[in-house]
Amino acid sequence: ARTLRELAECLERADVPRRIEIYDNIHIQGDKAVGGMVVAGPEGFIKGQYRKFNIKSDAGANSDDFGMMKEVLLRRFERLLKEDPDRQTDDWPDLLLIDGGAGQVSAVAEILEGLGIEDVPFVGVAKGVDRDQGKEEFYRMGKPVMALPRNDPVLYFVQRLRDEAHRWAIGAHRAKRSAA
């Protein structure tokens, strides 16, 4: 719970997130593209809430990371709006962590704005200089790029979240490839 509070402070958020959704997309040269969503909260990872999204649009075949992210988030939030428009359940996230930088963040902003969702904060997490772990950069709409010190516990926490999303998406991608 302390790490969640520190994460909220780092991101200049008043509220401590109860549900964080982390998104990553996987493809190999456009083949069998898959989007992955993992969920974490105060008790850790909530594996029963993980989802995979088979990329149906041309974005997958074209290795279009922004298009894949748009498709995944559009499907996720259209479903949420349909199933729980009044937000009566805990299925609505308090924070989205997106694997990627400014381009992915813009894609997320476009989708959420288009759906009229203005109160779900999101942050892009990109590997920093030399794609080096520990130099991650945080991208937020209308704010400067931010980085945390290499030994910051919040950075370790975000890396674990991102790595779990990556692991989940890769597993879904491998399963799809071996089924083919």
C-alpha cells in the first residue's frame, strides 16, 4: 500500500490507485499480434482479471504499435461502458500504465477522449536511454517527461508491473503461434 501511495505522489495524483491496468502489445513482424492487459491492486496482481486481445485490425499485420494500442483500449473501454456505464463495479481502473512513450500516450488520449472518458489517468512507461532498464521514462499528457532515480522503490514497482504485462502478452502470443 505504501508503494501505491508513493506511485500516486510521483504521478501527482491525489488518490491512491485501487486498480491499475497495465497494457502491452506483442507481435513478430506483424504476425499473430496480441494485446495483453494485467491488473494489479493493493493485494498485488489480480490474475483472474488478466485479459488478452487478439488484434483483429490491420494494425497487427502492419506492425502498427499505436493502432494496436488503440484497438485494445477501444475494445476494453467500449465493453466497460456497455457493461457498467454508471461505474458501480470495481472493474474501472484508477490508473493505466501503457508500455510505450509519447506516441502510445497520444493514442490512448485519442481513444479515451473519443469515448468521453476524461477521468481515467494514464502514463506511458518507455525504456529510456539505450533501452536500459532503470532509465525508464514516464510520459503523461501535457507534462514533461519524468524519470525516477535508478534505486527508487516506485521504479522497481513499475518495472515489475510492466514486466508482468510483457510476460503475459508473450505467453498469449506463443500460445497463438503454437496453435497455428
